[in-house]
Amino acid sequence: MGIIAASRLRGAVDPMFGNAVAYYRLDETTGDAIDLVNGYNGTLNGNISRNGEYYTFDAQNEYVALGDEDDFSFTDGTNNTDFVIKTEVIFDGFNSNNWAWLVSKREIFATDEWQLIFFENQITFQIWDSSNNIFSIRTNFIPTVGQKYILGVTLNGNTLSLFIDGVIEQTENLPVGFTFYNGSSRVEIGDTTFRTGQLNLLGKLKETVIVKGNGWTQQNITDNYNNGNGITY
């Protein structure tokens, strides 16, 4: 089995993350996972170890629960809102199903909203509407154990894009009339609790950011990856 950990930026909230609704550096060694933007602090569950640089997860039922906030639902009540979900991950191993839930907002059937996952050698983002219809975007991805990846998803207008290490790898247009909704599931980092026994992430997670109200262009994604206006390590 591998292990997973999650870390953070050095310094204050980066200008790259304009309209960020949640920003987790995850550099704490005690207490909650602190959100630097709105105070949507996360509660740790399970035996997550922390060393000031990483949160490390290596078993089922180890996750950070961020709660259910309107800011985590990508709708203004009528229309979809542009967004970014971005995280950094180092895979140290894989569970028997080759699945890893990175960041998700789903708990119980009919309250699912979205999930960013590693699934059968693909990075996949899925999002639901109020009728429980699901839209998926995927890109092939076979990670190297021990290597860091910066990855995420963004919506610009009607176009969803998956990005890995500064490059947009896949784009898909939403179906006409496909509208996101505001459900009641909480956001979780790492393991997912809606299904037991196979969905935990085994690796290391770094900085996790959720932006609502604007998406990222290819230039934004490149800048973030190359530290132009983004992260400094």
C-alpha cells in the first residue's frame, strides 16, 4: 500500500487564485485543516499524519471533511458558474482497484454533485445535475510512483478542461441545458465515505484550491505550473 499526503503554498493567498472560495495549504501539524479564504476549515478523520509539509494518508477512512457550503456548488441558483478545482498529488501506490478519490462532493445517492478522481489509469472529473444525470470528462494518465503532478479541472463558459502539469489534456463541451445544482453532500479530500473499502487515495496531496466565478485559461494553467504567477516552492 502506498500513502497520501497533502501540502500547501508558502505565503499568503496567491493572486493566481482570484475568486478562490477555499484555499488549503495543509501545512498544519495540529488542529483543523485551515481555509485561508473563508474559514471553511476541514476536520480530519482517521489517523492522518502531518509533518508541516504533508498530510499523509495510508488507510481507509482517512480523509479531510470540508463540509457542505454553497461556495462548493458551481451554480448561482439558475446558471452554471465557471470554476477551478486544483490539487497536487504524488502517488506512492495504488489500491487493488486502481482508484483514488482526490477531491469530491458526493455522499449519498441523489445528493452527488462532483468528483475529481484517478480511475483505471485516467484522471476523471464528473458532475451531476438535479435529475442525477452525470457528465464526465476523462484523460489517460498513468502516474509514475513518487513523482509530483499538478492537476485539476476548470469550466470556462460551456467548456470543461482537464489539465495536468501545465497542459490542458482534454476538453469537452457540456450538453445543451445541462445545469449544475446545489446539493447537500460535503466536500472530502482523500478517502471517500459514500462507499467503503476501495476508494481511498494512496499517495501525497499538496495544495488544494477551489475557485468559483472564473475559470482558468491555458495561460493561467501554464503560469501556475511554471511559477510565473503561481506557486513558489
